[in-house]
Amino acid sequence: MPDLSLERELLASGAQLIGGVDEVGRGSLAGPVCVGIAIVDASTAQMPVGLDDSKVLSPVRRAALEPVIAQWARAVVIGTADSHEIDAVGIVAAMRLAAIRAFDQLSQRGLEPDAVILDGSHNWLRSDSLFEEDDSRVLDRLQGHVHTKVKADRACASVAAASVMAKQHRDRRMIALDREYPQYQWSGNKGYASAGHIQALASVGPSPFHRLSWSLPGIVPTP
């Protein structure tokens, strides 16, 4: 189960606001990629009971945790990049664009973190690792204060909280889109490659919300 061990280490080393960062939707065939940031500080209480990586929690448990996390964290923000932006710049650059939008929300509230815990082994917030979606002074200031950790969403409470909140945000978006495009069964698969989703791609083709730059399963490439 995640805990606040790393967050407390960073606070003890002089940081005042810690941002746990996680993305949701990276491998989906359709819909946005979302980046969640959960802010904690020295006053943050022990993590909510049952908090874990969103991928291991049931939909019912995630829904129950959402208001609890909103009260527990100092702040939670979500940034998104849509399928057209993913097609234009690629998935990693789109993740960074979504992160910029989330960090900008924190800046407007005077809650920029001075240390970040990023899920994974690669610092995809670095400007030199991506495309020219690079107009963020917040991210420039953070370089040198980004701490990558493999499976941080299972180890760090702030990252787990960001994961749950981003997942809830994105799932609501895909359920809303399912009302317009029920053939893809997005209310169930959330845009990922389920058998029904692939069958719909083969029979009716992609929607305006699919990532058209990807090799979508079920679609025969044009010669």
C-alpha cells in the first residue's frame, strides 16, 4: 500500500509543497490523456484508508475515494490534452502539455510545488525530452526537483491520489462521449482496445475522438 514516506523525506529536506503526478489514458485508442497532480504539505494528515493506484481499485472504490481525496489533499488539479493534440505532437509531448495545463492551475492558486514525485523511470516533464510544447516557466523551475519513481502510484500516497482523481475525470469524459458514439462501448472500455471496441473500428471506422495517427486495430491501412 502507498504511504507518505517519500513525501515526508522531501518535506524534511526543505520542500514545502510536494506534487504527486500521474497520467491516465496514455495507451487508450481514443479520448484525452489526463495528468493529475495532488499537492501535500507538512500539515497533510495520514492518507485516506484504502487509497491505492487507480488501476487496482474497483470503480465503486474509486468513486468513494474521490471526495475523500479532495478533502485530504491541499489541492488536486487535472490537465488534459485531447486526441487531436496527441495526433499533432505525439503522446509524450501531449502528456507534457496536459501537465503544463495542470501546473498552470496550481500557479493561479499560488500552490506551485517545489518538489514533484513522478510515476515511472523517465522524466517526461523535461523540455529537452519532448517536442516544442515548451512554454512553461513552472516546469523549467521544477527541473532538478523532479523525483521519478517506478510504481510511485503504488508507493506514494500523493501519486496514488493523483492517479485516482485523473482516472475519475477521464472516465467521466469517456462515459459522456459514449452517449454520442455508443457503438464503441466507451462507457465500459474507456477507449481502450476491448474486443467490442476493435470490432466497431472494423465495422464503422474511427470517430473524431480516436487517435488517428496511431495504428488503430481493426482499421485496414490505406495503400
